[in-house]
Amino acid sequence: MITIIGSGRVGTAAAVIMGLMKLDNKILLIDIVKGLPQGEALDMNHMSSILGLDVEYVGSNEYKDIEGSDLIIVTAGLPRKPGMTREQLLEANAKIVAEIGREIKKYAPDSIVILTTNPLDAMTYVMWKATGFPRERVIGFSGVLDAGRLAFYAAKKLGISPASILPIVLGQHGESMFPVPSKSYVHGVPLSKLLTEEQLKEVVEETVKAGARITELRGFSSNWGPGAGLAIMAEAVKRDAKRALIASVVLQGEYGVRDVPVEVPIILGKSGVVKVLEVELTEEERQKFMQSVEAVRNLVASVPPSYLQ
């Protein structure tokens, strides 16, 4: 059974796409708002009936119902509101994630956890501490989205399919993320060889600001891109695809970094992170990567200790 905790736009988008991909015959929606997950589940069951899908959606407000889940997607959390500082968002969502992590530890101790709550990398650390799971089973979603955006913007300039590009984005999910065009390839040819310096600068800037642009245009943050990315990650776990993806995971010596979760390439399968792949970086690239790592380290240091127990 796949459980999705949080029945907002991202959680419901992920649930619909996972159902269409037939990743499991039962998808559980959990939310603290009475009636919300039940109503979403009923609507999705009507969708399944119309499309002839053998996928059952169930809605619940009780964490005990996650028992038996092998994969848990956490999309719960507060968005950043006008006037709210990053520190306020960090503390509010750390409290939510820590509480959810303890419930997961209690009712689904053998599950794989993928979360989207922002600030993503710091919340991955909070979930890792709250569950006590091995780092291989607590994975932050963001890299698939950031990499997909990099491929989209580069493909538009090249006039090719985004599927032709193997994109690499490292570091923090946020303003300090580090897209790496020199390590993003079109059949072995790096983007740095195919695009001008000005075009590369534009692609990196568009990638970093993509989420803010969506919010600016429609008044709320992205959900279809994250929903699709979560479904791709869920597929890798449920079908043991051992697929190479970008995700946030707590590093334990890779890249010379320890106990800090950042976006890196990983191999993902039914046991979670099978391997962390280390991209060879130039000295200049390594400096940019480490700046991004430090941004995450500082966020983690800002988390109240009570949420890390």
C-alpha cells in the first residue's frame, strides 16, 4: 500500500498520477482535516471506475491506518505566507514533520519515506531524526523536479526533446541550488558545449526561479511537476527499478560531507537509496556545491533541538 500524508494540491496530484501508472492497487490519503481525504478518495475512486483502473483510494484522518504501508509520501506542511520569515516556516514545518515522523516510526517502521515539505533539505533531516530510520529510507523529493526543469529550459533553447537531456542539479533545493550544465549531457555532449555562456546563464536562472515564477503567475505553488516527480520516485521503489535520479539524502562521507542532506544523484529501488553517485567536479564547481551544502547546514542548525529527537 502507498500512503500519501497531506491531501493538498501536491498530494492529490501525486495520488492521481500514481493511480494512472497503476503503482499499487491501494492508495491511502491521510490528512488532519476532517472529510478532506475521504472526499478526495471518493472522487478518485470515481475516476478509477471511469478509466477502468483496479486502484482503490481510501481517505482517513487516523495515522494508525498507515500500518502495512511500504511506501509513504509526505506532502504535509505549511506554505510560506506573506510576511512569514524562512525561520518561522522552518520551525512550523519542523514541528509538523517531526510529529509525522514519530507516527510513521510507530505504525510503519519498515517503510520507505519520501517527503516534499519545505524547506526540503532541512525537513529531510528532521524526518530522518524523527523516524530513526537508516538514511537510505528517508529521501527528500526535489531533485527530480529541479532536474526536470533544467532539462525543460535547456531543451527549449536547443529545440530538442527534454527526454534527450540527462540533467544534473546538486546541493540545496532552493535559491542556493547548483545546476551543473557541464555535467548535464545530450548523448555524451555536455550542455556547456551546446549552449552559449549567456544561454547557460539563462537556463540556470530559469531553473532556480521556476517555482517562484509559477507562484507569481497563478497565485500558488507548483503541484503537477512535483506530483509527476513523486510518481517517478514511487515507481522506482514499488517496481525496484534501481533508477538513477536526483534526490536529497543525508550524506555520510560522499563529496566529503557528513550528516547533511542535499540533492545528489542516487540509485533508487525497493530498499530505498541503493547507492549515492559522486559526480566528478572541477575545483570551481566543488566550491559552488559546498556553498550550497553550507546553506543547508545552516538551516539544519536552525531547527529547534526538540524536533530532532
